[in-house]
Amino acid sequence: MSGITDIQIISRLLISVLLSSLIGFERELRGRAAGLRTHILVGLSACLLMLVSIFVAQGVVKEHIFDIGRIAASVVSGVGFLCAGAIIRFGASVRGLTTAASLWAVAAVGLAVGIGFYTAACASTALILITLFLLSRFEKNKNISRTK
């Protein structure tokens, strides 16, 4: 495994901040509790943990096997707990599911950037934004037609 350079590390961290902020900005526009800063922190942290995983795997003696997916799996589980905190029950309805899902998605984007899977990270960010912006309009139109 070839070493990852400082420039690659910094660029991956910056890319994760950029992509995470795009998704967080949409949540911020909608006035959600988990907005821009929260999404940036989740995406950046996931990226950093993936970079740490790569670094540890590169530094381990060849007789020891280190699975770089172990830390990524822990990120997925840990963000799940964070997302649970974003979900609130109001009587018979539940709020925060989309924000929780967007936090989980940002963690996945951060992991992808951290490992250098830029195409998937950028394409996923675009699809997440399409889902958040365009489908919310569709849902609003659907709800308007139900009340008529």
C-alpha cells in the first residue's frame, strides 16, 4: 500500500467539508436542528477516521493484518446513535427522520472521500441534494392535493 501524502490528506478533508456543507446547507435552510455545522462535523469526522484507518493499516507490521473497514463500520454504528438523537416524537407523528438520514448519508460521503472514492462521493452528494430539494417539493404538492 503506497503512503498517502499530506496534500492528499488535506485535500480529502477539505473535499469532505465542501460536500458535507452542501447537504448541511439544505438542512439549515429548512431550519433543522442538525444543520450546516453538524453536517460538516459529521462528514469531516468520518473522513478523518477513514484517513486514520488508512494510516494505521500502512504502519502496521506486515505479519499483522489490519482491516481498514473496521473503523468505517464503527463510524456507521456511531453515527446511527447520533441520528437517533435527531429523531423526535410529537404525539402520533415523528420528526427528524430526514435529518437523521442526511447525517448518516454525510458520514458515508465522508468515508468515501477519506478512502479517495471521489466519484462516488460527489455523485452521492448530488443525488442526496436532488432528493432533499426536489422530492420535498413533490411531497408538499402531494400533501396540498390531499387536503383539497
